[in-house]
Amino acid sequence: MNVRLDDLPLRDDLRGQTPYGAPQAPLPVALNVNENTHPVPADVADDIVDAIAHALRDVNRYPDREFAELRAGFADYLGQGLTADQIWAGNGSNEVLQHVLQAFAGPGRVGFGFAPTYSMYPLLTRGTGAEWVAGSRGSRFTLDPREAAEQVREVAPDVAFLCAPNNPTGTPLDLEVIEAVYDATDGIVIVDEAYHEFSPHGTPSAVTLLPGRERLAVSRTMSKAFAFAGARVGYLAADPAFIDALRLVRLPYHLSALTQAAASAALRHSAEMLRMVDEIVVQRDRISATLEALGYEPYESGSNFVLFGGVEDPAAVWRALYDRGVLIRDVGIPGHLRVTAGTEDETTAFLDALASLGSRA
Ligand code: PMP
């Protein structure tokens, strides 16, 4: 007889939970997990391969546990006078968020975010034995500083998540909301800027709010703008004492020598890596304009994806696109679907496939 999950002595608080499960189907046009669909430029890839080859010669030894070169690289990239002792990194920003929760959440504590938001926040929070409480958003998924602070004051979370811009809605977040939420709690406030590079040029980062706010952390990832999702590199900026807290929960040598070498090499080419961002933003805006012309209701997006409403039967539209070789995301918001901005060709394939289902206008 097959053993079922229920037959195992699983933690009670994990029973009945569902793992993260975005479909990984081998379709020609995959626009479902907000990756950067442009490959790493060939000359940059060559340099990364050289760096990995070099690191491989010492791979019999454990890597630099403090990943000093990489932290200096991230401090430099983020600017704002940040120093390496204010930087942390992990295998994807998911791991960085998990470190934050392991240090500051855990049994008897509470994690909080404004739903709908990134689906991993509750999973990661509960994974540490903490409780997840979901707050709510205003019209068109926006957050108002006063109302957001009120909700946070009421819940008094140990860790509050602010996703800027928000996944899955794309909604930009004003710094005033972050300031208000920070002032409304004694807990940790983590601003997830996974998609920051796709926001309009000059959009201020929450990194500018770090001085004097030792409970604030700002996380980023190389998975999106840097086209590095497969390498698994995310990072965070916070007070050096905050970084010390994360050292208590990380596994020794959690960032492999190969990951460190690859990420440092990619960072040295950040200008070239980020050149793709402008093109993706053009495709994102084209998606929004075309969706509107087709009679759908796209939301403002500061990210590399667009959430759109006005979808009568999201499951049916998702399936019809799937059958046409285009994979997008049903994020579980009734009447809505989400699509990642791809290359010009991929974006055209999506828009043509959607249009072929008939205009809603
Ligand atoms: N934060 C947000 C808002 C995301 O959308 C994602 C990926 N979808 C992540 C964090 C995690 O990305 P990664 O672990 O690849 O850095």
C-alpha cells in the first residue's frame, strides 16, 4: 500500500497545507512566474563561466562563509552609502525571507501581509511555526498609509511584509506607507523589492529609509531584472545588527562557491544585464494597452507583469491559452489572470492568442 502524507508523523501545523506549485509545463511561451525571459547576454555569460571555472579549482574547500566579495558587490549596486556589513544574501530571496522569519518569527509569533500578496509569505511564516494574519487592501489593491498603519497596529505582528511593487497585483507602494507601518509596530518590517528595477526611473527605494530604522529590512533578488532565476541569488539590506541575527539561523556555507562566483561576475556586468529591463517595460506597457483595447481591465504595474480583471472564466481562458502554447498564471483572484512581460515575440504570441479567443469590448 502506498504511504500517504497523513500516515507520517508530520507537524500538526503543516497538515492540510499545500506546497508552492506554479506549474512548470514545457510550453513554447512561458509567462507565468515573472522571470526575465531574455537569456543572459553571451559576453556576460562567458565571463560568468570563467568565474565559475576559476572557483571550481578550490571547490574541495568550503566557500567563504561570509561571502564578502558578493556582499561588497551588492552594497555597491544598491548605493545609498551602504556598506557590506549591511548586506545579506541567500539562495534566492525566498531563502533570505526564510532567514528573517527564522530569526524573528517562530512559534507563538505572528507574520502579516496585505492580501493579495506574494503567496510564499504565509508558507514561509507557517514553516517557522508562526501564525499568518492577512490584512486587506483598498480599491485597486492600493494601500493608504493611515489605513495600513491601523491594521498593523491592531494585529501587532512580529514580522510585517510589504511587497513593493506588489506581487501578484503589480501595485506600486509609496514610501509613506512603509514609514507609517514602521511607526505602527515594534516588530520587523520587511520591504520586498523583488521587482523594483521595473518601476519608473527614479522611483525611490525603501533602502533610503534604512538610516535610523533598525527593524527595517529591504530584500531584492537577481531572479527578475538580472535574468538569474536559475542561479538562485537573493539579497537584503538592513542594519548590521539585523544581519547578525540572520547569521544565527543560516546554515554554515549556505552560498556555494559557484553561486558566489557566478553572482559576483554577473554583478560586475550589472549595466549590461539591466539593459533588458527597459525593453521588458515596453512590452509590459504594450500588454496593458492591448488588454484594455480588448476590453479587459489591466492594473497599474511597476513590475514585469500585469494583473488584469474582466475575465469571466479565468480557468477557461488559462486553459485556452495553454492549448495555444502560452502559459500564464491564475493567481486565484476571481475574474483575474496575471501575465509576465516577455520578449517582443513572446508578448506578441500571448496577445495574439488572447485576441483569438474573441474581444471582450
Ligand atoms: N518576492 C517576490 C515578490 C516574488 O515574486 C518572488 C518570486 N516570484 C520572490 C520574492 C522570490 O524570488 P527568488 O527566490 O527567486 O529570489
